[in-house]
Amino acid sequence: MLYPVKFTSNTQNKKNEKAVEKQQQKKYNDPLNKNWMVALSFSNELGAAVYEIAPKLSQILWIPPLMYLGADIYDKYKNDKTHYKPSRTRAVEQAIYQGLSGFVLPTFAIIAGQKVTSPVAKFLNKGLSVNAKKETILHINNSIDQCVGDIFNDKDKFKSFFLESLENKIRACKNEKQSDSFFKKFIKQCNGKYALANCKKEKILEYAEENVERLIKIKEDLQANRKPPEISRANFKKYMKEYPILKNTYGEKFANNALRYSLKTYENKLLFGNKLLKTVGGIIALIISVKPIDTFVKKVLMPKYIDPGIDRFNQALLESSSLKKHIKNKA
């Protein structure tokens, strides 16, 4: 008996192809394109921006993007959009693209924004850069513990101690800048280590004197059991609780440690505000540059330099492999 040949029309073939394509699209749907996943991939940029005020948080914020980067590279290695087609070249291209547009260039933009903020802030800080202000606050904060005995209790000696030691530090910083090698100068200039040498000494000492006078006022208010407006209520309560105990147990000189703690807390508050200014500068730089960076990497670097470079490298490997095979066959 003869059976009719099974016939499939062109229309039916097209329907089958569309069904297979839809099935593949469903099978290889990229989970990394979800909004919350993409948002996590940008947390490293926020981490770089807040490094000045929260170093530990900054390190934690780098973890999700690194995990996203690994998952994205592996996904691009396995799949060519909706089709399963492993490719090392595609994985390398994605790694370079993500590394440049998501890590290297945005971080560089943030750091550059923070660096630019310091000299620009001179117009707001009476000729004092953010870095010079930071170094001045750090010096005063670190010197509080060294201010002991009669120096701590005498108003004039207290002020002279800070200003004279700061003046010595400025002089040492200028000498260091003159004697350092070119390489050291470049590194320290980028890190803001010459901040005290780059600003006018009179401006630095003027700011330091204002700062020390506020410390004297805070100290006098605390000694009179009055809450200074510069410190928090919690800090004042801590002082009022600890000072009498330390004084009755160890004497007045040791009890001054409670005063020092309150003074250092105030200096840390100033330091945080100063760092916050640099953080804002970094975030502004990131907002301005994030779109141009992505466009530059996607439309200039990748097609004109990276992709051709990868192709040439693969071609060189292929030619080298063919040459080795040819030599081996002749031998």
C-alpha cells in the first residue's frame, strides 16, 4: 500500500522557526538585565565616592559589582544573545567593556572630581583648600593628646602650643617638597601631602587660630558644666558622667581625658564635614561623566581599538598554531 508523503508548507516551517526562536528566547532570557541587578552593578562607583567618609562601607560596596562582572562575563561567554554559543572572544570583549565603563574610568572620574574640589574650595574657604583644611584639623586633633599639664590648663599656652607646632609642620612640609625626587613629588602631590606647603601660611594659621579658640570656649563651657553648642547632647552627657568619676578616682589631671575626648569629637565632626565636601565633588563628577564614559567606551574604544586588537591577537595565535602544525607535519 502506498502512503502519501508528509508535506509541510512554507507557512508551517516559518511558524515552527518562530516557535523555536521564542522557546530559545525564553530559555536564554538574560537575568542580568533586571533593574535591581543593574543597580547593584553601579554600587562600586558609589563606594569610590564615599571612600573619604566611610572606607569600610566603600569596600563592601565593591563586592556586588565584582560578582555581577563575573556573572556577566560568564553569561556572554555561554550565550550569543538568545543562542547558546560559547565564545572566549566575546567573554574577553565583555570583560574589557565592563572593566573600562564600569570600574576604571568612573573611578578615575570620581577621584579626579575629588581632587578638583580641593583647590576649587579655596574660593569658599577664604583661600584654604580642602586638603589644607584637612591637614590642619588632623594636626590639631592629633596634638590634643600631647597637650598635657599646665599647657592644657593655661589658655595662652594652649593656643601657642597648637599654632607653634603647626608652623613647624608647615616648614617641614615645604622643606620636604623641595628635597623630594620628581617621582615622590608627583605621588605626594596627587595624594594631597603637600597641602600645607601649597597654601599661604597666614591663611592656614588664621584658620587654625579660629579652630583653637573654639576649642578653648568648648573647654571652658564644659568645665563650667555648660553644654557647648558645638558638641552633641550625647557627648555632653558622657562628659558629665565620666569627668566626676575620673576626678574623684585619679585626680584632675587624669580627668582632663574626658575633656580631651569631647574636644577630639568636635574636631572629628569638622573633619567629617570637610571629607563630605570632597565626596559631593566626586558624586557630581560621576553624574556628569557616567554617560559620556559609556558612550566613549561603547562607540569609540571598543569598535576602533579593542575589537580590532582582539581580532589581530586571535589571528596571530591562529597563524602561530598553523605554523607549528606545519613544521610538525614536515618533521
